[in-house]
Amino acid sequence: MEKKMSANLQMSRRIRRTPYTTCVEKSGITGFTVVNHTLLPKAFQHSVIEDYYHLKEYVQIWDVGCQRQVEIKGPDAEFLIQKITPRDISKTKIGQCLYIPLINGEGKIINDPILLKLENDHFWLSIADSDILLWVKGLSTGMGLNVKVEEPDVSPLAIQGPNSEDLMVDIFGNNIKKLKFFNFNYFDFNNTKQLIAKSGYSSQLGFEIYLNNSKLGEKLWDTICSFGKKYNLRPGAPNLIDRIEAGLLSFGNDMTSDNSPLECGFEKYCALSSDIDFIGKSKLKNEKNIGPKLKLCGIAFGGEAQPACTIPWPIYFNNLKIGEITSGIYNPSLKVNTGIALIMTENLDKLRKVKVKALNSEIKEGVICSLPFTISKNYELINQIRY
């Protein structure tokens, strides 16, 4: 049986607050976690299911200030970034966001940030939960590169949901509508220029404000909340049900530094047949030749509605453990338990139905699905185990 953890997070100077933490505390926060040594709100007064439906219908404000930036600036900036990712970044345009896996010398993923190209010699890596700042600083020093690497005073705030564009137009003007997905531009706020991207960690329409100047945090939060009243805005957080449904991966949960980008379905982000040189390239080429041992998949299974998966749930086929669910929870729209799983590739194409042992549950029948779950071919599979 899973041991229950204390609901109280004991604070210290090692856990950083964000420019919005005070506002979050006033908004009825019921739970935090820690990402990049920084607080990330996880729950408010509504259940994860209520939050899921609200996100799909209205608009939410998320404190994602834990999504720290690694700023890389100087003549060798692009060269350094290309060294740490297998994705070809040579055609990235100023104003564009790019999802890039970062890998080490063994060809394993160490982070999966969003790359923002501010200028030809100026980039941000908007990182997941690992100390990439130290990694990039060490490489730049060891390679003797002409580049400056630091963490700027930039703290993202996410506005997510169908009403997000109307809300953002009210605050920042009609030019918000001109933003293309995974692109950014600069907009005025309180006599400052702020970078806003059309992006976010949800399946819904959304934006991320990369607030530059933490002193403006409470002003920005309060302004958005004031304008958001007519759109039924409320504070929220990245929603697990929505994330799994959309097939959005979480570094540290669905993939770790034990996994390669090929195992995670990122082959399209690996320029293995090009002349591009990056750390770990030979390891990835060897893995591609023999084939990855694991594959990241979606999985749906029946039985009682499951709470969030905090300890991996094993998956069996013919009484043999073939993988585990790394993120999982009941999906009320699909009316079935859903998860993201790493499964052994051996005989994977032959698999149809599998068995899942979830928390405090008997072994239940499941099916392997494509990601995202909204792909139409999944529905016929899910109907076989929904009960």
C-alpha cells in the first residue's frame, strides 16, 4: 500500500518563491510541489476533475514561474545549443519557439525545454526540472566558447483555456490575435515590454507571459484576475487528466535520464543522418540501428476510477511484466483510466490487450493506445475495456 505523505511542504531558503506566490497563497492554494528548486502550485479548492472541465470551458491563470530560463547569449550561442540537442535548430527564426530534447554523452535525455530565439546570438531555454544551467555553464567553460550563460529574472505566467485569447486581447490589445502557435512577440505592460508566446502545457488555447522583472509579478496577476472576472477566470495548475489525454510528457515522470529520445518517440527531433554534430550522436545512431528497447505509449484500462499515479503501475502480458505506467489517472470524458507508459518493444506490435495493476486495485484489462488519446482509432480500443 502506498504511504501517505504529509500535505505540508516545509519551506526554506532552498525552495524559491515566484513573483506570484503571494497572490497564489491568497487564492486558496491547497498544495505545492517543487520544480527547479521553485514552488509550483498543484491544487486549489477544486478537484482535479472539476479543474479539468473548467479548463476545457473557460480560462485559468497558472503560476509556472518554476519554468526557469537558461539564457545563452554571444557569438557561440547557437553553436553551443546545437551541441546539446539532436534537433536541427539552424532554420529557427527570431520569434519562434521550438521543442528540443537535450541529451548527454550517452544519448539520454537530460531535459526537454522550449527554445526561444530572441536574436541570432541570443536564446532562452525554458526548462523542465533539472539543473541545466550548471550543465550549459560547464560545457561553455570547458569548450572555451565566447558565450554568456545565466538565469535571467524571467518568470512565466500561463493563461490557458478557450477564453484565453479574449482575455489577453482585453489586456494587451488586438495584436495578440496575430500570434501564431509556438511563436512570440513583445507587448506593453505597465510601461515595460514583455515577451508573450502562444503556447502552454495544456491541450487548450493558451499563452505564456515571460515576465521580465519579478517586481511586476503581483501587478500582472491582479490585472489578469480583474479583467478575467467576466470570463470566469480562476487560478489553476497543469491538469494531469488534460495532460495525459493530450499526450504531453513530463520529464522526471514519463521520461528520465535513463531514457533516450528514440524511446520517447522523438526520432523526428533527431538529425541522425545530417552533418550536424551534437553530444551523444554516435550513441543515438547505434541505438537506431539496433532499435530502442522501450517505447512510450498511451494505455487505457478498466476497473474503478484511479487517483493520480505517484508510484509506477506495472503492466503485464502473459504474466510477464513488460512495462509500467509512469503517469495515470481516471479520465471522466473517456470514462476509463488512462496513462502514459514505457513498454518493452519486443513483440510490441503483437500486443493487443494487457493487464494493469494499479493502486489498491485488482489486476485489470487494458489496451495500448496511441498518443494523444483523442486520436479516433483509440475509441474502438477503449470501448473494449470500458465498464
